[in-house]
Amino acid sequence: MEATQTETLSIIIPAYNEAATIHLILDKVKAVQLIGNLAKEVILVNDYSTDGTKEAIQTYMNANPSMNIQFYEHEKNMGKGAALHTGIRKAKGHYVIIQDADLEYDPQEYNKLLQPILDGHADVVYGSRFMGGKPHRILFFWHSIGNKFLTFISNMFTNLNLTDMETCYKLFRAPIIKSLSLKENRFGFEPEVTAKISRISNIRIYEVGISYYGRTYAEGKKINWKDGVRAIYCILKYNLWSR
């Protein structure tokens, strides 16, 4: 099923201390030509950055007035999940995708995630870093094992066979993601949203392989082992204790 000219993809970008790279990811988003004649709505949520991210975004918006960029700010640092909640509430598009503000994920792959939805097969599409033949930067062994372990535990409770629950790239039909009551303000967003979409009656979840250009901690990677422990707690909480 082809989308009409009036349909829009909302691209939610949570940003915390990304002044050095925010213009680069926005350039990549701008360059994408979406299939199905979809328009783009970019929703930037600045989570109380302290490094000039706000000024970098404003400079970019002034230099690119033709881009449909909506800018929102938090008055205190609330976490990635909270920034996503804000973006989801504000999104006006027919479809919603999550985009980190760093350069680990390539916006040119939006169309790979859109295809199963526009073809009428899917309601939700995850972009997996662990399947397919796309480029993957070789980095941290224990980080990759941790991601696969969290996906395994999540799958046990959701009865899904995902390969990458923790991926940033998740694409939703907008009514589906907007219908969820999401609570996690930080990195617990991924297991929470996965648990809750898995319980939607007749939901159609697909997965496609994507590339991954990971950052080192020196380059600005923020997630750590404490977030992994929180993710395990969230898997248990939203699949067992808080259904």
C-alpha cells in the first residue's frame, strides 16, 4: 500500500550534550528521501543540555528554515525516556521513528524500516544491529553480550523472537505508540515499550537488519552497566509486576 502525499514520518531526536554532532545528524536526516512520498517532521527534545546543544540547534534551524523542525526543551535533565515521551506526545505524523542524536545509526535506512509498514504487513518495525549484512563497527564484547542477554530475557516474557530489543531504531504507526502509557524516564524505555507493544492484540512486529556505527565512551557513549541492571528490572516490572 503506497502512502499518500499528505502522510508524514515524525522523527524524534532526544538530545543531551550533543552540540558537537547534532548538526551532522540533522544533515543526514535532511538528506533522506523517503519512500511513499512521505514528508518529514523532525522533533528535537533538548534534555537540559549544558554544552551548547540548544544554541547549536537554534543555529541549524535558522540556517535551514525549509526543514520542518519542532524544538522542545526540558527545564531540568529528565533522561532519554522522558525526552521520548515528550516527542511522542508532540508528534503529528502518521508514523513515528526514534533517532539518537549521535552518529551511531544511519537515517538513510529509514526506508528499510518503512517498507514493511507501507506494504501493509507491519505495525511496528525494529532495526536490528545483529542481523543482515550491513556494516557494524567492532567495539565492546561485553556490551554486545549484554544487549543479547537483555533481548533474550525480554523475549522469554514477551514470547517474541527479536534479535535486538535494545536498538534505537524503532518505527511505529503513530496511533500505536501514542496509545501506550509509558513511564520510564531513562534507558528503561526500550524494555518497557517492547513489553507493552507485545501485549497489543494482533500486533504485527517486524525486524530488519541495519548498520551500526557505534561510539566509544571517549566519543560520547552514555549507556553503562547500571543501565543494563535497570533494563533487567524493567523487563521484570513491565512483564510481571506492572502489567
